[in-house]
Amino acid sequence: MYVRRLELVDFRSYPNVEVDFEPGPSVLVGPNGYGKTNLVEAIAYVATLASHRVATDQPLVRAGAERAIIRCAIVHDGRELLVELEIVPGKANRARLGRSPVSRARDVIGALRLVLFAPEDLALVRGDPAERRRFLDDLLVQRQPRYAGVRADYERVLKQRNALLRTAYLARKVAGRAGDLSTLDVWDAHLARHGADLIAGRLDLCEAISDHVAKAYNAVSAGRGEARLAYDAKSWRETPPRGLTREAIEAELAQALAEARPSEVERGVTLVGPHRDDLHLYIGELPAKGYASHGESWSFALALRLAAFELLRVEGIEPVLILDDVFAELDSGRRNRLAEMVAPASQVLVTCAVEHDVPDTLVGARYSVGEGQVQRV
């Protein structure tokens, strides 16, 4: 699989730009702030319907424009598929597959498989649990697109349940009367059902990716340390055992909700569920967060993305790999090891401010990125 063509209209800094790509490595070179990351961000948006840089769509639309358009031609097994997305802040995005409209934008997920590594990924190791939950859920959706619906359903139920708890909390604290919690049992059942689907998917994913993470970390770090993962489900008093059925997870989550209800009513917020879980990262016996050096943290973040790439590859379709301004952050040893590992991929898109930061192993197409223009060198 590879991206053959990208066209942007009013996306970020680009009023209009068209770029033709080819299989193998491609390096986008240009000064910082000139739009290199905007290009790969647009490609990644096609795969995930989300940006790795911002939480909302508003910054993706060029200042003064009402909407942004992304058109991406994807080639797989000799067939080309055109994906078109219209991003309108504050409204539902619209999408086309092969020039035919789809009922929901998320129906395009799966058309492009992609793994992106960027400097922001250091937060996977050093940041809050939300960063690691997002990593798992994004990979879940890439691996099995149906999880886009599972994720959306859980977030919708969580929002409604939190609104009910918050309303009851304010009624008690401000108006001095008991809030109406008569529908809380219904929302508990919905949360347990959708939450169990999400937790089951995450547990299965952790088991599938663990060996890939260990191998990737070993390769990137040149054998210095052993990386491992442990999923921390807050609904369990201990780490959930392997092989749990979805029904068992739902029952456990329902019980946890029942036990937490007094505290939730008192605080006006949902305290248990997959939105509170974490993915613990270890180097040897020590947690990476707080103990890993800068180089070890980079190696672990790289290992997570490379493991995601390898998992998707061995399970069917080799994804496009994007390395966004990464080589400048690495020492020469890690640069060379990373380049050797990714060079055989079907398509690797690299951005950099200084071309010499990219090892010669990643020879291929070169593009010069200037103010609103991209030219093949």
C-alpha cells in the first residue's frame, strides 16, 4: 500500500497544493514552519480522522477559509482508491470513497493504513495515561475499523452519564435538593456493555503487540534493556488475567460501577471504565515514566510505533510509515538503526529541516517544501 497523490485545498497553510508520491522512501526537506508536517498530517488524517498535533479540527482549516479539502489517492494490490474529506469546523465532516459519498466520515477508516512517528510521541512514555489510551485505541481502529464505532458509542454513553451525574450533583449542592438519578441504572448497563467491548479489544491488542515492542526496543536500543507492557484496568483490583471473555469483563465493569456509585454521586463524575485505564511501560523491572533516560524514552516511543507497524504488516496490509521530524531528535546510532529498520517498507515518508539528518540508507525521492509549494528535486 502507498499514497500516490495528495491534494489539499485550504488545509493548514496551503491554499492549494498537489504532490505526487511513489513507493519507497520519500524525504520532504524544508525550513521549520514551512508546511512539511502539514502534508503528512493531512495524510494521517485520512487514516484516522484525527490530527496528531491538535484535538479539534478548527486549526486544520486555513485562516479565512470555511472548510478544508483533502484528496488522497491510495494504491493497494494494483488498484487505486480516491478518498476525499471535507473538514468543516463545528459540523460533521463529509467524505467520499471512489467519488461516491458515504453516510458517515468514519466509513473511510481502513482505506489507508498508516503509522506515524513524531516528536509528540515522547508523551507516550512521559505523558499522561490519556496519551497511551489514545495510542491503543487508534491502533485498535487501524487494526479493526469496527472499533471506531465502539469507541464512539462508549464516548457518547460516558458523556451522557457524566451529564446526569453532574446535574444531580449541582441540584444537591446548589439547590439543596436530591437530583434525579432514576435512569442511572440504564446508563450503567450501556457503559458496561460498550466499555467491555473496548477493554476486550485493548487487552487482545496488548497481547498481540507485546513481543513486537520488545523486539523493536531491542533493535533500536542496540540490546540495552528489555521493554514490556502491562494494561492497568482500574475496574479490577489486580491486573486482569489473560483470556477473559467479553461477558466476564462486562460483569466485572458492572460490579465496579455499582461499588463506585456512592463516590460518583458525591463527586458528579464517572470514576471507573476504560477512560480511566492506563498502559504501563517498563524497561526491565522499572517503569519507563520517571526512570527512563531521554534516549531510553525515545527508544521506547519508537518501539511502540515500530511495533504497531509490524503488527499491521504481519496481519495483512503493510501500512504507510511516516517519520515526522524525527531524525533530528536522535543520536547518530539510533538514526542509523531506525533507517535500516524502515528502509524496506513499501512507503516511508520522512520530513526534516536538514537533509543530512536523514541517513543515506533512506535514499529515494526528495521534495523541497517552501512557502505553499512542494517541488520534486
